[in-house]
Amino acid sequence: MALGWKLVFDAADPHHQAVFWADALGYEVEDNSPLIEHLLKSGAIPPDLTVEFAGRLFFRDAAAVRHPDDPFDPVSGTGYGRRLLFNRVPEPKTGKNRLHVDVHAPEGERDAVVDRLVGRGATVLRRVAEPAGSWTVMADPEGNEFCVS
């Protein structure tokens, strides 16, 4: 039996990371605001666990993005399919990732995708050309490495 999963990133600013990765992948930032409003109204969580960002309520220390075609819970906004979750942590990133995302650009459009991501805050770390293929190694706005092929 296959299991569900999500990829979780440590982040200094989970909300800006969610916006970057939603844009990078064509995903949607999950809207948990109806759930958050319900939890606030019922007294289940205090207001200091929330933050307003981009005109809606989020949990202060977490934000997620999901594939637009995958199912999600209409009450909580939580995706059931392909997701990235960003959790606030106090310490900065200090070393190379042991895991990274490979972004597959449409045929012949890698340079345009790389340029678009640089315009959104990513950095080009190096360009690789090997007999097995070529790709661009990049870092997101918080320094997490990923590749565009």
C-alpha cells in the first residue's frame, strides 16, 4: 500500500517561502483561514498563534502549498496530495541540503524558468552540463538548493 506524504522545509519565513514555491511550481498556497477563524472563535487557539499575510489569516509558524489538481479538505484547506509544508524554525540554514527538489521545465524553456525564479528571489549557484544531461543548481530565497532541468 502506497502512503501519503508531504515534503517539509524548515523556514525563517514560512509564508514568503510558500509564496515562492507556489509560484515556482504552479501550486496554490493553502487557505486555512476558515479553519483558523473557527478555531479563534471557539477559543481553541489564541490570536498570537496566527498572522495576517496577503489579506488572510495563517498559522503564525506554518504555511503550505499544494498541487492545484489534487484533492483537499474544503473545511481546513489542507491538501491530500502533493504538498510542501514550511515550518518556522529559529535557527538559520547552515549547510548543504541532504534532499532537494528537482523542477522540470518544459522542453526548451529551462533558461526562461531560471530567469523567472531569479526574478522571484532565487539564486543561480551553478550550471551543470554532463554527458547524462544538463541542469541549473539554484537556491530559493532562504538558501535551500534545488535544480531546474
